[in-house]
Amino acid sequence: MCFDSQDWEVVRAKYRKFGRLDWKSSALGFGTMRLPQVGKDRMSPIDEAEAIKMIRYAIENGVNYVDTAFPYNMGGSERVVGKALQDGYREKVRLATKLSGMVLKSPDEFDRYLNAQLKRLQTDRIDFYLLHAMNTKNWKQMKEWKAIQFVEKKISEGKIGYLGFSFHDSYEVFKEIVDYYDNWTLCQVQYNYLDENNQAGRKGVEYAAAKGLAVVVMEPLRGGQLAKEPPAVVAKVWNNTKQRSRVEWALDWVWNQPEISVVLSGMSTMEQVVQNVTYAERSAPNVLKNEDLALFKRLTDAYKSLAPVPCTGCNYCQPCPNGVNIPRIFEFYNDKVVNENRQAVLFYSIEFGFPAEQRADNCAECGECVKVCPQQINIPEQLKKAHAELTQPMGPPPRRDISYEE
């Protein structure tokens, strides 16, 4: 299978170094977690005709990286991607999907799961196979299940090209995963100008790139938050900035960093695809000026001003005598309140891997943290509020059966 992008008559796309590989990825990648649906309900099926049209338009305009996963769109994404990549389009891209422990009950199911993915995607090889949504809990599971050894075997059989992982946790966990295995090809991280110091963050991007990993960015618009109409205090910062749209500014912040290989956009409309292809065409590393970077600092400060807890993450309160991870909890709490980010509730949950012994309800109100807090925060009181906010029921929606059994 040929992946030479020069075989295309491409005039619009920009290409970037992809880690250690002798291959360049398009600056824009197509993320397929938010494909268009036939109805407004999140359980509605994918509008297949429109989704296929969008994916093919992107490829025709130089996008050569398509990312999907078994659970996306309640199990429909891989099937639609498989259909979109027929008629010669498969040969024009590298395809990424994921090994998700959220769907499986034991490692005995690995083979059937992978075979179901290959069938859905209508291909005999997955180019990039990622361990999905790594955090403390999921990473421990993948190690116990010997997932890396399974993928290595499938690489030797030619069913998988390269191994990587996607990530949602702290920098310390990220570094542990990167250092655990010498043959990672790529990592996929949530990264945008609001998350520069969250999760893997800038430190993680630099660390992975220095280790030779390709850095794939997801959520460059923070799930659409950075594209929608901002709060009034943030809107004031934008008032004198008209030369780019908010979307292009946010994408340019990521593309400006040479360590980034590809930026995934979860596009839901053809208009978004056309716009993002145009933005990618204008992109390049190291082009933002000092005054541009200063704009992002003002935007970030404006968002932070809305936070209920003025925690700076200085860690003076750590270690807590009772084991409470105070800075991390306040990070989740501020994210939930300021950004209306429902994922913060998920990340704080024991089920998703946040240690029970580090949660706010372990606070004994000893006051040791208050004595050392430079911001003079009433930490015990704020921990109570944070715990109440972060343990609100998410109201899980009804789930369509996404069994991999075909």
C-alpha cells in the first residue's frame, strides 16, 4: 500500500514531520468522533452520505490522516469511515483507530475485537493502533492485559503498522507511559491554549517529541468551546482582533508549535471541513508573533478570572496529611464551572481512575494547607464545594449496543 503524499496532485495541504517515521502527515487530520447525524439527539445515527462526502472532500484536499475509534458515534464511526475510504481513498491516507478497554471484558477478546474493526473499516491493515484514553486506571489495565505484547504480535503479522496511545491524565502519568515502552510511534493528547498546562500539557508535548514520538493533538477547540460565543469578559479580549476567526486563532496556536505533527478536528459539517482545510493551508510552525502569543495569554487570564477558586497550582499545599490531591481537584472544579466541561466529573470519578484516597471527601479540615497557601484560599471550604460539584450525576444517556460481535 502506497502512502506517498506526492502521488496526489495536492496544492492546498501542508505536511509536517511525523516523529521518527519517514512520512509526513497533513497539518489537519480528520477526527471522526463528531460526524453529522440525521437527528439532533446524540443517539441519532450518522448521516452517512454527508459524512462520506465530508471525509472525501478533506482527503481530496490533502488530508492524509483519519482518526476513529470503536465507541465513537455509539459504534457507527468505524463503519462510516470504512465506507468513505472505498473507491481508492484508503490508499491516500493513514488510518488510526484504538484498542479500547472500555468495550472489552478481558484480553481474551483482543483478537475478535481487532478483527471486527478490520471488518468495519473494510481494510486488512490499521496503520496506527492506539491504546485508548490512557489514565492511571486504564494504563494499569492495559499493562495487566499485556496489550502491548498483543499489538506487537499483530504488527509482526502485518495487521497493524505502529503502536501509540491516546491520553487523559496528569503529566506524571503521561511521562510514565512514554518511558515504559521504547517503540511508541505516536501519542494523542488533548491540547489547546486553555490546556497548555493541563493533562500532558506543554511539558508532555516537548517530552514526547524529544523522545521521537509524533504528537497528535485532539480537542484543539476544547470540544467546540473555543469556537462558540465566549463569556463577556473573554469577548472583550477578542473585540480588537478581527484578522482571524476564533477557530483559526485556536488552531494556529497549536500549529505554531513545531513539535506537533497533526491536529485532529472533529468536524460535523461540510462548512467546518472547508474552513479548516483553508486554515490548514495557511498554517506553519513558528509564525505567530509576540503580540499574537500575548493575545492568548490575555484570553487564558480572562477565562481564569471566571474560576471559583484562584488556585495557581503552586503545590505548596502538597503533600496533604490526608492524601487529598488539592491542586488537581481545584483544576477539575474550575474547569467544570468556567467551561461547563462535563468531562471534569468523569475525570474525578473513581470509575475513571481518580484515586479514592485523593478525593476531597478525605479532607479532615486540619488547616495545614491554609497556612501555606499563597492565595489565602479557604481550602477546606472550597474542597467541600468542589466535591459537591464534581459528584453531581451526569445523567448517563441511554447507550446503543456497541458490542463488537458482528
